[in-house]
Amino acid sequence: MSETLNHLILAHGYWIVAAIVGLESMGIPLPGETTLVTAGIYAGTTHHLNIALVIAAAAFGAIAGDNLGFWVGRRFGYDFAVRHSRVLRLTTTRLEIGRYLFQRHGGKVVFFGRFFSGLRTFAAFLAGVNWMPWARFLWFNVAGGAVWATVFGSAAYVFGRQFEDLNGSISMVGLIVAVIAVSFGFWFARRYEAQLESMVKKGKESPVGQVR
């Protein structure tokens, strides 16, 4: 996968970064963060890409993709998510957890969800499903997309500069950074999913109400 990303970035530059990040943000399980990291390292090692434009492309893709995912969720709603839960990899319990989270912490989920692999793919869709107000969603979406792209893009660029003289460093360093990011996101999600599921089932907080 890393070699394929290298080839795509070499051939299409900023556009492929925006496209893959955007599609992932819509709910399609593609390696958006890995693409951003790989492009950032490529910019640092070869200087054939401008890191500012890499970051801008990733932020644009994240914001545009999230908004499309949001409107798909808003338009087709909860029943659509349940009906296609196998394809979307969203169990009924996870949908209930999503409803609970957006009831209590909608803005935080949209912003911080950008930094975790599972939430990054479905946060916008779930925001739409749970009828989060679009203006509020957009504010946290833009902030999260911009900060995420800047943090991961800049970090990858610095890694690339450090390994500029090492052959094959793009693939190896990109893989290492991506594995660390994905592993942390997976651990975080699994760490709190059981607790959230228990809270939803016990009804300590009603999942019905206006999303904040």
C-alpha cells in the first residue's frame, strides 16, 4: 500500500491527497491519514511538493468530505445506517453510542474525531444521522480538519527532513507514523467503547434530545 501511495502522490501530487482524504471523510475506508503522512514525508525528503499546499489539500479534502458525509447522514438518516450497517461497519450498539455522544459532546466528537481512525471515517456521517445543527458542525469540522492536517502534515515533513539522506525512508517512516497513529486511535476507541455501551444500555443518559 505504501508503494502505491508513493506512486499516486508522485503522479498526481496535491489532488490525490485531497481526494483520498475527502473520500475517507465521506465514510469510505481509505487511508487518508497515511496519504497525508506519506505526502508530508515526500515533501520533506524530495522538496518536490510544497508542504503548505499538502496541508491545504488535506484540510480541503477533510472539510469537503466531512460535509458530504454529514449531508448523506442527514438525508438518509438512522434507518439507512441500520439497514446498511454491515457495509458501513456500524453495529446497532455503535449507532446508539454515536447518538449518546452527539447528544452530550457533538462538537468535541467532530473536532477530536478527526484524530482517531474509526471516528474520522464516520463522525461526520453520524453527526448528520443525529441531526447536529449544520452551522455548529461546520465550525468544529473546519477547526478539526485544519488542525489535523497541520499537525500530521508538519510532523511528517519534519520526519522527512530528518531522513532526507536515507534511501527508502519515505515508505518506512510513513508506515511507522501511520501505524502509531492508527494503533493509538484503535486503542482509544476500544478503551472507551465498552464503557459507553454500558452507559447507553443502563440508560444513565437519555439518547433522545437536541444535539449540542
